[in-house]
Amino acid sequence: MSTNAYREAGVDIEAGDRLVDRIKPLARSTSRAEVVGGLGGFGGLFSVPQGYDDPVLVSGTDGVGTKLLVAQTLGLHHSIGVDLVAMCVNDIAVLGAEPLFFLDYFATGRLEVDDAASVVAGIAEGCRQAGCALLGGETAEMPGMYAVGHYDLAGFAVGVVERAEIVDGSQVVPGDKLVGLPSSGLHSNGYSLVRKILDGSDFSTDPGGLGRTLGDELLEPTRIYVKQLLSVRGRFKAAAHITGGGLPGNVPRVLPKGAGAALHRDRWTEPPIFDLLRTRGQLTEDDMLSTFNCGLGMVLACAAADADRLAADLGGNVVGEVVAQPGVSVR
């Protein structure tokens, strides 16, 4: 049998080794004092952070969905790595947790080292924004599993929070205010509908009103809210990361049983991409709200007396209030 039998079967181990060499300096750029050793082992080592009396670990995992197909179609892979980190670290930050480290899983049919390295460079950028270490990951080359030029991603984040400081929404009461933080655009949800609506569009031009090409707009990375939330920890009672399911699907997840939210549409600005999709797709308001973030990437509940100041400190807006009726109303 040929010594290159595995390569002839479609798996290039040398390409994987070259990718690891490209990744090592990227991972080093995200290092924290608690990182023990470096990449290349069977597991990543991370010492327990000092200064916590009763630390609780918080974990989260996510992907990027079919936004990957937009990146692969355009041959632009960097921002999708930022998205991957954002989707995970934002989820654990809502609990008041500081992200500590991140791992990724990259799977493809044929490993293109430059494309994969671009993705990981984006992951490293996202980790730096979130203040966490890129501790390790896995690259899987699986010929026959994915079409040429396609890959899939998954991310895994671990953070820590003092047990007494866990933000679980249990203290939220009717009358509390809701502060919305602007999204950077679509973030990483609803892209199956986006791709259907925009099928056949020229991604290299501005369809009108965006101020940049459609491709650049669609690949705008998900905003990472970690440092903002950590800067005001203790001043909000609950936080909802607005992902799949939009505002009606995510805000109730952090409210006590029996409570709901009343949101006022005229209190925040919606980026123009949403109106483009609404018009071209002939979408109802219910379609928009239940699919997209509609301009709000994070919604925080806080005491009414602190709402205006909290919104100002975070660059957001007071967009509604907690009410005694379950569900979310938007008017």
C-alpha cells in the first residue's frame, strides 16, 4: 500500500500540521496568566483563577448557522470566526460570568489551510475582544462529508462567576425597566430566511441605503458585549442575548414566571438591513420580530431608578418595561 494512502483517501495530515503552525501565534495573542502550556497537547490546561471566594463555572456552546454559506460563497472567512466566539461568550456573559477560555471545532471535506487560518484569526480576534484565551480546538478533515469549499464550525466557552453574583433574573419585578443595546446588524441568526429573500442578489454592490456592499453588511460580525456587561455587573437584574427567536423568543427566558415585557418600537434605531429584508421578503412584523434581533442584540432588566444612567453608560436606550403579563408585546 502507498505511504500516501491516507492522503489519497482525501485526508492531508501535512496540511493539518501547517495549520497548527499558523494557529499557534494566534492562540498566543489571546493568552491569559492562567493558561498552562500551549497548543499541541491532547487537552488544554487552565488554572483556576484567583480572587474568587465561591467560583461557579459557566459554559456555553454554539455555532454560526447558515451565515457560514455567505462567507463561503464570498470567500471571506475572518469575520465568521468573530461570530463564533460572540455567540458563545455573549451567552455566558448574561449570567454575569467572565469568559476564561474558548475552544473551536472546524470540520471540512478538504482542508484549505489559508481559509481555515483566516477563520481562526477571526476566532482569536473575538477572544481578544472578550478577554478569554483560545485554549485549543479540533480540525477534522472528512472527505465526502462536506461539499468542496464548505466547512462547519462549533465553539465552546467556559467562564466563571462568584456564586453570589450570578445574574439569574430572580430579582426582576414588574415596573423594572428594559435597556436595549444596539446590535451590529443581523448578527448570526435568521440567515436561512435572509438567503432565501436575497437569492440572486449582487453581494458586491449596495442595494440602496446600506452605505456599503450587501456582502459586507451580511458578514458584519456579531457584536461582543462581554466587557460592557462586566463593567456594570451588579447594576442589572437580568440580561437576554437576542439570538434565534428574536425578542419574543429570548427576553422571556430571563424573566420570572408570570412576568413579561412591553417594548416600544420608537425607542431604538433599526439598522437599514432590516427594512431591506422586510420589504423584499414582504415580511410581517411578527416575522421580523420572531426571526431577527431588529437592532437590539442584548436586553437588560434593571431597577427603574437606574435605567437612564445604565443606558447612557452602555450606549443603549431604555426600550421598555417589565409587566405582570407573560409574553412580549411590541408597539
